[in-house]
Amino acid sequence: MADQHEGRERCKTLEFVNEMGRKHPKELSKLARLWSDTADTGPPVNKEKFKKLDGSDGIWEFKTSKLRVLCFRDEGSFIVCTHGFVKKTNKTPKKEINQAEKEKRKYFQAKKEGNLKHEE
């Protein structure tokens, strides 16, 4: 998900990945493998690695032992990652879920207005 920042876009998930590459490289490697497997075969069925968050508006969570990346689905198999954080408690903090839901609303509003730009 991209935000405007000083006239240019920034991706919260990419910023998180870059930071975790420095702070938690082994955990980031697990997350990268999880994403690669998801791209190849679809999201994991193991709830220890990927699960829908109860009480949320369609927010899902990629999980390693220390890292979390929240996301939502668009048109079936298309997964949009909103942001990541380092796990501090067993339960996903409500503020993280709220942030993901806000990004989801912004995404679908931009899609409705024809203002989405996907980059690979």
C-alpha cells in the first residue's frame, strides 16, 4: 500500500521489509519464503502462518515467530499487504488492525476512482 510522502509514494510494507532485513534477517527470510510459497501455491492453510483476524473487516495476517504483515484480498487471489510489525504480544493489537482497515478503505476508494497504480 502506498502513501503520499513529500510528493512521492512510499510503501509501508517495503519499508518494514528493509528494516527487518537489518534487524531480523532470519525472520525476514521465513517471511519471504512464506510469500514465495503463497505466490506459487496460494495462501497457507496453516493458521500459524496465515489467518483471518477475528473482529476485523477482512484483514488477514502473514506470521512468523516474530514478524507480522497484515493484508487483505482483492478479486479472489490478489493479496494487498498494508504494513508489518514486530510481534510483542500473542494477540494482534487493535491499532494494527485499524491501520490495515484504513489502508483497505483507501485502496478500494482509489480503485473505485481509477487511481490505482500497481508496480512489480
